[in-house]
Amino acid sequence: MSDLDGLYKNENTVEMKQAEHERYERWDHALNDVYNQLKMTLPSDEMEKLKHKQRQWITYRDETALQESSKYKGGTHEQVEYLSVAARVTKERCYELVKTYMQ
């Protein structure tokens, strides 16, 4: 992710939003990779439970990002914060799934 650091150099909101969007996309891709691996390895009953938990987690991710970005409501930094929080929460979920199911 260090390749995105340059986008923060100028403190330009558009570039920061671009960086956070890319960071979120990368973690989302990693999460999908982990999830797809689990689909191939978990017993079907465990996978069904995980599907349900994952749907709840998606709601949690979106609500958390919305809540934390609301402190910038209407400002130029609101979307940057939303994406930043979504990326952070998605990263945490990746590590949580690996720790819980892949060790």
C-alpha cells in the first residue's frame, strides 16, 4: 500500500479519495480471496453460518463507515473518511477470517 502514499503528499482531497478508494478496493479483493478459499475448504454447514455472519458484517462495515465519516458531513473530507474506515474495517475482517478459519 506504500505506493499510495504519494497521493497524500499534496493534501489534495481528490487524490486522497483516490488513494483511499484504491486501498479499500485492495482489501476488498483480499477479503474476497479469503472468502473464496474458505468456500472451498469449510464444511457446508460452517460455510452457511459464515455466509450469514458475512452479511451481518457488510451491514456493520457500511454503518461504521457512515457513522465515522459523519463528523465531516457535507465537507470535502467526508468521502475520504468513509473510504478510509471501510478499508480499515475490511482489513480487520480479512485478518479475523484468517485467524478464525485458516489456522
